[in-house]
Amino acid sequence: DAKTTQPNSMESNEEEPVHLPCNHSTISGTDYIHWYRQLPSQGPEYVIHGLTSNVNNRMASLAIAEDRKSSTLILHRATLRDAAVYYCIKMDSNYQLIWGAGTKLIIKP
Amino acid sequence: GAVVSQHPSWVICKSGTSVKIECRSLDFQATTMFWYRQFPKQSLMLMATSNEGSKATYEQGVEKDKFLINHASLTLSTLTVTSAHPEDSSFYICSAPTGGFPYEQYFGPGTRLTVT
């Protein structure tokens, strides 16, 4: 099964870091891990992707375990606008994104 | 980043009529586009892969005669829901990959279809 496993929901306080975990135990050596997020009633938005090394961009950081069976998306300082459903996704061999249920992130002011 | 637009953003139609949804890549060319459907409080479900100049590839269980896809140019794909029924009411989203592998995908804002 190409899907990943994420907690259904998480809560965090505004202006604090958030660590969103993802398990992808069936990942192969060439599968990339992608993260997207979806705000209510909007299309998903690309967040970050990685293969083996930790990755940083203006939105977030991605920490990938050494065995690549799990990863963590890190939002360094959450704001209310970061409240969304976050999807951790593997890309299949046809370059299609296989969507799981995602984690609903709730930010408390 | 790349921009993908959809039109209309929402549409209400009567049962039995057809509705066309447009997906455009505004600042890049997309030989491939993906169409998704999303029901309330559920994840995205891939419906089909749209390929410029060739037939779309449909996922198992998606009726190709009901959901007609046309990808006539490198910047436009259309999804037509034919003979719509209330159970077709959903949020329809398109996306297009850009850049080299592993391809970031850019998503349209979605189209809310309500069939009465």
C-alpha cells in the first residue's frame, strides 16, 4: 500500500513550533516524500519534499529518519494561518500523489 | 510559484444537465494534469490523468463516459460532468506538475459543484 500514516489531528499554540509526524514504512529507495497542506475550501498547496537529507524552505523544514520509514514536518513558528490539513504523501511510479487522510492542524491563539 | 486557475469556482446545476470545468496553467505549460474529487471531510481522490493531445487515463471506478476530459492545449484541460446527478455534487480540483522530477504539483482553487 502506497499510503502513509499520520495522526488524525494535532493542536498547537500560536507562535510555537509544530512537529507533524508521518510513517511511511513501505517506502522504497527512490520514493520521495511530499508534504502538501489544504486550507478549508481551497485546493492543496505544496509545502516541501525530500528524499534522504533534511530539507528547509521558507515554509517549513522536513526531517527524514535515517531509515526513511518516517519523517517529520516542522513549522518553526505556527500562526493561525497555518491551520489546515497537512498531507504526507509518497509519489508513485506514475508520478501520481497518493493521498491519505492527513493531519488536521489546529492552532490555538 | 506556478499558478493554476479553475473556472468556475462554484456552479449549481439541475439534475440531468452537463457542466464543464476548466483548468488552466497560467504561467507554465502542462502536458499532464490531474483531476481530483473531494467529498466533505474526506481526502482527495484521483479521478483521472489528463494528457495533452491524447486520451485521459481514468482511475478504476470512474466512468469515462460520464466525466469527459479534454486536454487540447498545453495550458488547458477541461472536465465535463455529463448528465449530472446529486451524487456528483462535490469539490473538483485539478493540478499540474511542473519542473523536473520529483515534480512539485500546483493545484487549482477547486470548483464546488452542486447538483439539485
